[in-house]
Amino acid sequence: IPSHMQYQINVLVGWISPLNHATYYMHNFGYDYLPRIWQSSLIFICFIFVNLCLIHRQIRKYEFHFS
């Protein structure tokens, strides 16, 4: 993996992982700006809400057959 792509992957994982948020300040050298924990949680809550809406829409089309 090229070093530039590896840097981008590390930043993406830092944005996604709450564990990285918790340990970020111990390993930060001032090069990356990760979101706060509440911002990351808000992103996950929005993502979960969108998924629940899509699931609800799909489940209404599903025909249940009980035997």
C-alpha cells in the first residue's frame, strides 16, 4: 500500500473507531483532526436511523407466510 493511501486509511479508521477517539490524544502528533466523540456518535446514530428506515420500508413489502 502506498504511504499516501495508508495515511488516508489510518485517518478513516480514526474517524470510524470510538476506541481511536479514546486513545487519540495519547498518540496525536498534531497532524490529524479527528471528530469529537459526540460528532462520531451523531454520525453513527444518523447511519443507524437511515438503515432502520430502509429496513422498515423493505419489511412492509415482504409477505409473511405462517404455516
